[in-house]
Amino acid sequence: MPLGGVSNKTTVATNENGYYMVYPSDRYGFNNPDSEWDAEQVEWLLTGDSFTEGEAVNPGEDVAGQIRLITKQPTINVGRGGNGPLIELAELREYAELVKPKKVLWLYFEGNDLKGDLQGEKLNPILMQYMEDGFSQNLINRQKEVDSRLSEYIDSRLREYMVSAQAGAQAHEQLYRTRWIRLNAIRSMIGFEVDVDDPLFAKILIKAKAHVEGWGGELYFIYLPEYSRYKKVEVSHNDFGKKSEVIDLVKRLNIPVIDIHQETFADHPDPLSLFPFSLSGHYNADGYAEVAKAIVDSVKEHEEQNNK
């Protein structure tokens, strides 16, 4: 099961800010300058979903790119759209152990990490094997195979799309997607399906922490807020998305938490301005920059306290 994308290819994603997200993928199919993998010591590594990948902005405007800009330190991003906790754990096993970063940032998005992503991932027998010590697909040495399989998949999906469009199914597909998006938005607003009590989530974080500490690094849990939290007139920010429950769980595991709502959005005069055209979606370049700054400042403060 591939975890990265097609390597060394121009990669195009959504248009949320008035331009398409376009980046040249690195040797493993991720959104990084390829030379970051050659650094003698990688300082930062980020794992997460599309918010980590940098959806909707130009290369270098994503969180990892902004951290590179602020710190001038080697930073690797293995985030990919659609990832959930199990895939993010798998990425640590497959890619992070190669470079042994000092700081691993686990970017948790409240919009779907526990509202669907984990529920689907745990049905995948390959992903569940990452809960076993020592399991690996050896993806770091199988990129040619990954590229071939993904290219075949992309070509087959393009052919299916063309056939469906010619058969007049495009309108039906669009209607289905619209209904799904609306249903997902409703669930998001009421905090539906956030299963903090799923024991697998805690076990995944325990495994991730052990992996990172095994090579002498430190794991940080970054809580990313979603758009609808700020669109509503009245909202209990601790209860929304079960934020306080998620954060309390992570703290009980002795993993440092950086609450981006509290550090960035809560005191911002216009939090919606950190989203594309103040509309629902990913963060814009300003939003990602604010997130990166909060992370760097919080990690620095954490390290200073530990060194006292």
C-alpha cells in the first residue's frame, strides 16, 4: 500500500485561493525540496493529512515550508491528503526512521481524523499491521514499484472518468458529492462521530511516541482547528470537536500538545481571514504561516523549560 505519491512529478491539487496548488514532488512523492532528504541531520518532520501536505497554497507556503523559512533548519513533510492516524503512524515507520528527526510534529485535524479517517483505516489489514512491532513494507526502497502502481491507478481512474462523463454520469456524481459535503458539514458542526474513546487512537499515539523516542527524538501533537468552529456565532471551543477530551487524552500519554486554536485563532481579530476568501476550506498562506510560527515558538518554549 503506497503512502507517498508519484516521485519527481509535477503534482496538481485543488484551487481554493484563486490558483491551483502545484508542486514538484520529491523522491518519495511528498511536497518537499528533494534536497531535504540529504541533510546530515533533519530537525523537523511533519506527518498529517492535506493540511500538512499544504493543500491550496504554493510550495514553501505550507507549514513545513514556513518552518524552514523561520528556523533555517532541514524540515521534511510526509503529509498527504486523506491521511488519518494509522497512515500517519505508518509514515513514521516507513520514512521518519530513515532520517531520525529531532522533532516530529503530529498534525491532528479535528475535522476528520477521528470522524471517518481512523474508522476506515482500521478496516485495512495492511495498515493494521503497523500496530505490530517491526512491521514495514520497505517502501523507502520500493519507490519504482510505488510509482508504477500509482501511475497505473491514475490512468485507470482517468479512463473510468471519461467513460462516466460520456455516459452522462458526471451530473449524478456531482449531486452525490454535494450531498456528501453537506452531510459532512452538518456532522462537523455538531461534533458528530468524534470517537475519542476508541482505544486504537491512544495505542497509535503510544506507538508513535515510542518510535520517535527510540531514535532520540520528541513527538509533539499539534491540534488544528477547522473552519466551522469560527463560522458559528456561539460555540463552546472546548467542547467543539471534543477538543478538550482529545487534548486531555494526549497529555495523559505525556505527549506535548500545541493547541493551534488557542495559540493562533482564539485571539486573532478575524480568524476567518486565515481561510481562502474567508470561506470553508484549508488554511491560506497567512493561516499556514501563523500555524508555523505558533509551532516554532511553542517548541522553543517547551525546550527551554526542559533545559532549566
